Amino acid sequence: MASFMIRRIASAILVLALVSLMSFALIWLVPGDTAAAFLDASATPEQVAALRTALGLDKALPLQMAEWYGRVLSGDLGQSVLLNRSVAGALLERLPVTLSLATFALAIAIALGVPAGVAAAVFHNRWPDQLFMTTALLGLSVPDFWLGLVMVLVFAVSLGWLPSGGFTAFGTDPLGWLKTVILPAFTLGLVQVGFIARMARASMLETLNQDFVRTANAKGLSRAYIVLRHGLPNAMIPILTVIGIVAGALLGGAVIIEQVFSIPGIGRLIVGAIASRDFPVLQGGLLFLAVVYLLINLIVDLLYAVVDPRVRLS
Amino acid sequence: MKKHSILGHALAAIMLLSMQAGASAQQKGGDVVIGISQAPPSLDAQITSAQASRNVTLHVFETLYARDENAKPVPELAEGVTISPDGKTYVFPIRKGVKFHNGKELDANDVVASLERYRKIGASLALVSAIDSIKATGPHEVTITLKQVQATFLDNLSSPRAPLAIYPASEAAKEAGKIEIIGTGPYKFVEYKPDSHVKLARFDGYVPNPNGTGRDGFAGKKEAFLDTVTFRFMPEGGARTAALESGQIQFNETADGPTAKRLGSDPRFSIHKVVPFGLQVIKFNHAEAPGNDKNFRLAVQAALNMDDIMSIAYSDINQMDPSWLYPGAPFYSTAGAAKYNKADLAEAKALLAKSSYKGGKTTFIVDNLRANVDTATVLQERLKEIGITVDISIADWPTVSKIGFTPQGWTFWTHGFGIEPFEGPASVMAPWVNGLSQQAKDPVIDELAASLGSEMDEAKRKALFERFQTHMYDNAVAMKAGNYGVFQISTAKLKNFKPYRIPRMWGVWLER
């Protein structure tokens, strides 16, 4: 276990170094600069030049990179150009928003996706299978921003049950938080349900066709017991892998959903940073997302051993 | 019996009248949430010229002079001004008894510190470039000395572009973006949640300008009735509409034509047209062929049908107008109009034949705003008819503006001028001085702009602006396509709203 963790941490550091290098390179390949984005069309070249100097954009690229790495290694993600605050502060402020949204969405995706997939496998080639899999395909095909707008029209505009957007922090008002997060979380989660359901069905089908299931059947164990006690734990490894991927996708998908529902999360921060070429925020944001992805992967790997004792982490 | 009946009728009439009066009476209280499309980059009013910031900061901060309904500068925190005979010294008596939101009373030191700060870090330094010195010459008197005569000085002081907001001296000592948001305006700052909202509350200690008789542009009498005003940042147009329909917001800063039409027939909403909000300009790059050829530019100008451009780019809300200023502006002129919107392909072909353009591609750089892309597309189709090939290059604003600020890589560039024509002739001319926008110096414009700056006689200044406008058309320095507007939609309960360049939340109240 210890050697596994050491190896994972070492590889994570390497991945983060590569991600930050690539994000730096990509960002600096993007045309346009912060000074031009910040000023309007009637700005004088002198104003643009003065702003570029003030922002340090006129320094040589290797120097800017060296400064950036130096700061990051000492735990400082730098200062946002436009927000007048630290990048770390801006990210941490929005982290609870995006995390609560993505976690809620993930819970919905798992709660609906796994049972639907298992039921489809159990009733293989019968009507529940066809119903769940057609619905899953439909869910996978629907763009989340469109689904979001439909949800708003139905539940906020027509029925008036839920707010159309905005965000209330859980700490301020738990009920208010639930009301603001439920529509975007369902929008995000529903699109992923199909993904999880299809994988759960395939994995479950494979498990149900194995010898030990046949033996359990022969022993006269109940169908439900076989599915839940023998089938599901054995089918969980591929499902967990997909859940890990979905968790990452939810963080990415939140970028668009946060725009549609006007939610002040990390997604909106990054979109805003792209539009205004606020490079420190963009670099910090990408690095931060990479860390989150790595953590999710690590958690999934650890869970493999939990659900299947045959997996050895050493 | 008869007596009773008369009395009864009279009473009923009085009751009815009082009910009607009650229905339209101003009343304090209520909260309004405004959906705005962009988040303000900063609430430090002096350091940003973003519309999103103006929407908020002009409720919080005030200036020495402000623009009235027709964009004329009138005193706001100043009582007036005395200008020395040589036109270089301005003495401003400052209004007494004006309170900042922190309770401090406004005095000359606050004004001096605020203007000095603007001279260092203001977003439109050109507004204060003529100032030589700013001194407190009394507890409530400020004297500004100019290096040279500047006829537009009061226009500059009152510009809402990046306002010369007056802060308490203690705040004015701080760096850009580090201030506490404390002004003298009718609303005080409550909170700013990044990517979410800015909340303001009525400032009950507000001291209105005694000379103001009613709502008047950014000046006049600013009576706040609402308890709070919240600006919520909602980039998605559909989300703003949904929020308005579901009662989450009470005001949508900008909506598209079809939405305005649909909600216009719903008694729960009021549609407000802000026309003109901007003018659509199509720039030429004079530093590169073929944009450096006057006949080429004139050919393009002659060929274009501006009606087509505006009706597609800004369907439902546009105005055909040759002037580079807005209707109603003191210097409004139609000089040069004969060359506007000619849509004459024969003349265009003749002019093109005289030019050095012998085929080849031209590049139209355009940002991804739909109306700008439409403008480029209509121009591209039109110019095809006279044999000019236009490549449209679309990118986001930072990319496009970076190219457009240089003399290479583009022939045409389009975007709106919103605040410049509102500010007046000097601001409209400024983007063409020193070849700033067209990338090659134009001595005629440079001279006209310099003369306008030093000419104190209004009739002569008007003549100078007319010469500028004629020059723009005679040389096709750049083209104006037309004026565009925006639709604003509010709940019908918001009473006495009058559209202006920002959604002013003074003089309005909520009907219960």
C-alpha cells in the first residue's frame, strides 16, 4: 500500500509538471492578450503598452515561465489580472460551489445509472432492457446546455417550483442551496446516467454469464441475492472506472452548466479568464483541475481494492 | 336623499382619485434584481471603461460635473464653475453638506485626491491630460489649472466612460482596485460576489443636488425609492429571459428582438427601447493596400447598402442616420450625408476602376458578436457584386482587437461605438487622431481635432465638427452603417422607468 501511494504521488507530480508546462505553452500560443482584452477599441498604443508592462506581459516568455514555476513551487498561484485578488483565493472561493454541484450530479448519475444498468442486464433482451437502454441512449445524445434550458423553462418558468439560476451557499441556507442546485445537478447528472447505465449493463451481463453465477443458480439461491451479493460486487470494477471518468466529466461539464444557470463556480471563472486572457487564473485553474482529476483517479484505484479483495495495491 | 347622493358621488370620486393616485404614487421599499450580461471587471469606477461597471458604479459614485439627458455637462458635486478669461483656470465651488456613504462630509481635499488619482491610474487618461495642477483653494473650493486651453474640459470631467468619480481622500490614496466602494451617490455598496452579483442599498443620507428638478441624464435629482438593487451577472440571454419570466429578476438589461416582441404582448412586462445605444462603424486599415487607396475606400462606401446591414445585424432596433453623433446632441450634423447609404453599384465600380485594386483577397476581421459577424457577411456579399473578394476572419475580441490595433493583417474591422458619440465631438474624433484607428496619420483630422480642443466659441466648434464629418465621408476614412439600440425588459410593476445609457434605478419605484 505504502509503495503504491509513493509511486502514485511521484507520477502525480510528473503529470502536474507536464500539465502545467502544456497549459503554459497552449495559453501562450493563443492569440490576443490581456491588455487588448482589457481596453476598448479606442485605446492608444501607449495605453496598451503601459498596461502590458504593468501586467508583466512584455517580459520574455522563459522569464515569465521561470517566475511562474518559482511561485507555484512556493504555493503561490499568482495574482489575477482582472479580479484584483489571488488566483488561489478566487479558486477556493468557487470550489465549494462547483464541488457541491458536481457531487450532487454524480450522486444522481450513480443512483439512477447503476440500478438501470443492472436491471437491464437482469432482464436482458426483454422490455426493461430495451426501455432503459433507449432512455440511456437518449440521455447520452442530449446536449446538456439544451437540457438545462428546457429544465429552466419547465420547472422555473412554467411551474415556478425552482429558481431559474443563481446559487445559495449551503452554509447560508441549506434549503435555498438545494433549490438552486437541484436543476443544474439534474441537468449535469442525467446526461451521465446513460453512460453509467450502459457500462453497468455490459459489466453485469458479463458477470452473470460466469461459472460462479451458474453455480449459485444451481445451488438454488434467489435471483435477487445472486445479483446483489455475487453479481454486483464482481461487476463493480469497470463501473467504478466509468464513475471516475464521469466525475471528471462532471467537473468539465460544469463549465457550460454554470454559464446556463449563472452559477459562480470554477467553470465560470475559467471561461471568464479565457475571454479576458487572464492567464494567471487560467493557468492556476487548469493546474487545479488536473489535481482534482488525479485525486479522483487515486480514489477510484483505492476503491478497486475495497470492492474486490483480489486487487492488490502493492 | 339627493344631498346624500351628491355627497356619495363626491366621496366615491375622491376615493377613486385617491386610489388612482395611490396606484401611481411613488413609494419607498422593494428590491429590484437586474440581470446584466457581463460581470464588472472592477467597481473602482475610475479604472475601467466597461459598460458592466458603469451600470453599477454610476449608482454609487458621483462626479464634479455630469451629463444631462442630452449629454450636456451640468454641475453635480460642484455648484458651478468660474473660468478665467484666458480659459486656463477653472474654479469649482464644491457643494456643502454632501455625505459619503461612510458618513464623512465631502470637501475639497476629497476632490483633489480623487482627480490626482485619476491622473495616475484613470482608464481614460486623455480626459485629464490637459490638467497642469489641482489645488484645494478653500475648504469647499477646488482650482484646476490647465496647461493649455481645452474647450472640452467640462465634457471630459463629466464623461461617464470611465467616470472621474469622487472618492473620500482616504480611498483615493489607494491603488487601483484596492479601494472600499464609498461614494456620494443615491445607492451604497453592500456586497460583490464574484461571478454572481453586486448588491446595492438605498443611501438614506443622500443629499440630492438642490438645482436638480427631476431625473436628468446622469445628473439632476436622484431620488432612490427602492430598498436594494442587485445586479446579477447572467451571460446567457435565454437564462435572463427565463429569470425575468419566473420572477427571479425584475429587469433584463438586454434582450433580443423576438423576446422583446413576445414579452411585449404580456401585460406583466414593459419593453423599453434604448435607441440609439451605439453606432455601427466599419473601419478601413489605411496602412496596407488596398485600404490605403482612397478610391478603393470610396468605392466600398458607394457600394454599401447600410439599410441591408442594419436590418440584418440589428433587426427590429436600428436607425438609419448619417451623423457620427446621436440625434439630439448639441453638435448633431448631417454634413456629408450625400455619400451615406448610396448603394450605387455603378458609381462603386467606376471608383474601383480608378483605384489600384486589381483583384485579390481582402480581410475582414470581426469578433464573435453576432451583429458584427452579420455586418461582415452582408458587406462581403455586397462587395462581391463589384468584384472585391472579402475573407472574413472571426475570432474572439482579444484576438481581433490585438490585430486591429496593428497596421497589418486586416482591411476591414467592424464594431460598435457606444459611449463616444454620447460623449460628444471630441470623443468621436479622438479614435482617428494620430491614425489610431485607421493606422495611418490623417493630417486634416489631427488639425481639426486640435482646433476643436482649443476653440472656445461654440458656433466655430460646431463648424469644425461638420468639417470633420464631411472629411470622413469625402475620404471614406471609415464608414458608419447606422445606429443600433437595445431592448430592455422590466416587470410592469417597475414604475416611472425611463431608458438611458445605464438602467437608472433612481426616480423609479415598485408598485405593490
